[in-house]
Amino acid sequence: MRKLLYTFLILCLVCPQIVRAQRRYQVAEQWEYQLQRLNDFSTNDVNNKTDVMWGLHTSQYTGTHHLIGLSLEGSWSAFVSNMPAAKITPGGGAAGAHLLYEFQYSGLLIQTGLGVNFQQVYTNIADSNMYHLNMHDTWSDVQDVEFTLKHDLHQRRDMSRNLYVQLPIYAGHYILSPVGIGYWLAGVHINYAFMGQTAQSTLVTTSGLYERYVGIWEEMDNHGFRKDVPLERSGKQLKLKMDVMAHAEMGYEWTTYNGPHSYRVTKHSETDIRMRVGAFVDFGILNICPKTDNVLYDIPEETIYDFSTYQMEHIFSTQDARSFWMRNLYVGLRFTFLFGFPPQEHCILCDSYRH
């Protein structure tokens, strides 16, 4: 039910924007059509007037266009979660590439394709400690001296490296302005993780709490008490669930294509190349945290002083994460290159019988 509600809210936000943008294009077309009925404007006057009002000739983007292309993107990325022990900082980076198909109709944009995304995310973990009770000091001359062994784990950072397959489904519109051609896109894309690995690193300090001696023993290697011992582990793959991510993008476009914009039929551009740069935000709609039985720390009882036996798992693949949600976040730049097929467009100023 919640997923349907999210989808309904996205549609409520996106659909009105598309309708308003389409109406703006229709107004622009009507304005150009009225200009061609005025005898006191020359061809150059009409062109100049159109440029001043809209920043481009609207006939340049009317009609139907089919384009294929490639997009490249780079972003800051992080796992967002309500788990108190996991912090969104410092995050990491991601890079992706997509093969695209785009359908354009009078400024309306519909885009889909297929691509891959590589992500490497770091998650800072809050400091924690563990205790082993009723330990016996076998290093002292006095046998059976009980103490509590304390493990302090700090400066922990968990890394996850993932490779995704993505299927985007976006819709949007051009933005006409005196300074050039803008655009916006919004929609969703399916994000499926099929490869990856994890690694963990932390510093460990062990100390002893002796009730008989009323004190804490620290940095005594002969007793197994050591300070800031670096510990690094390579873990298993973080098997994230399939995700549906919301996408929002806005940017600027350069083009080599020019449609007809005079009373007489003129030759179109031989090439139709669109180059875009835009800022985007992706945020996961679904909870992708896997449900596993791994533990955050594992220190075997028989080797509690042997740091080489300490085991760790990525925090989001442990029992501790079961009661919380986790989502992906991307914020970055996207570069898009589109190549058009021969267009079948409607020339506004050329067509004297337009109605």
C-alpha cells in the first residue's frame, strides 16, 4: 500500500508540470502563427521577434523526433538509514553509463534505456564496546584473579562496492528562456545490484577492569591489553534488494539542429545532435536492506586476545539492521549525447494553411 502511495504522489507532482509545459508550447506556436498573418513584419523581423521572446525558434523543436544516445554520470552517493549506529557521512562515489532512446514531441520528452552503475560507499559506524565477564588472569603469579575484559571499537568504517543494472523511465519537457534551451526530467528507474563486495576497518583497544585492584589496566601487552590496534576485514557481498529509485534532473542543452523558420521552405540541418549537462538527484523508494543472520562483531571466546581472529560483517548485513530501513542516495552531474533520426516536423511559419 505504501509503494502505491509513493507512486501516486510522484505522478501527482510530475503530470501537472508536463501539462503546463505543453500548454506553454501551444501558446508559443499560436503566437508564431499570428505573426505570419501580419503584413508589416518582414522575414527577419519575425525571426528576431521569435528569438527575443523565446530564446529560440519554436519550430526547431516542434513535431516528432526520435533520438538515440549515451549518457555518462558521476555522483556523490551514500546509504541513508534510520539506524542510529550508521551515519550517512562520509559517503562515497558512483559512476554510470546508459544507452538511451528518447522520443520528443513538441517539447515533450520521454526517455528510456539500459545502463550500468558502479558505486563505492563508505559508512561511518558509531563507537561501541563489549565486555567479557569473569575472565581469569593466567599471566599473573596469583592464579584465578577475576577481571572484566573490555573491548573498545572506534573509528570504524564499513565499505560497500556494488555494480547495478539500471532501467530508466523518465518524462519531461524543454524549458524555453531568453538565455537558451533548458530541460527537466523526472521519473523512476529500476536499480538491481548483481555484483559487489564489502570491507570493514576499525581500531580496537582492550583493557582489564580488576575489582580486586580497584582499577583499570591498560596498554599491558603481557596481559593482552593493547591500544588502537588496526583491524581490517574483507567481507561477503552485500546482497541488496532490488530497488525503484525516484529521479529528478534539470539542465541545459546545446544542439546542431535547426528547423525551418521563414515563410519559404528552407533546408534543414543535416545533423541533429543534442548535448546536455544537468544536475540530478536519485533517491530509493524501497527498503533495500538485506535480512541476514550475521553479527556485527564476533570475538571467539577461546581466542579473545588474538586480534587476528576478530570477525566483522558490514553493518547493513547484520542482525542489528533488521529493524531499520536503508535507501540509496545519489547527487551528481549527468552528461547526455543524443543523435536524431531525420525528423518529421511541422513547420509553423512555412505552412500557410495551418489551422
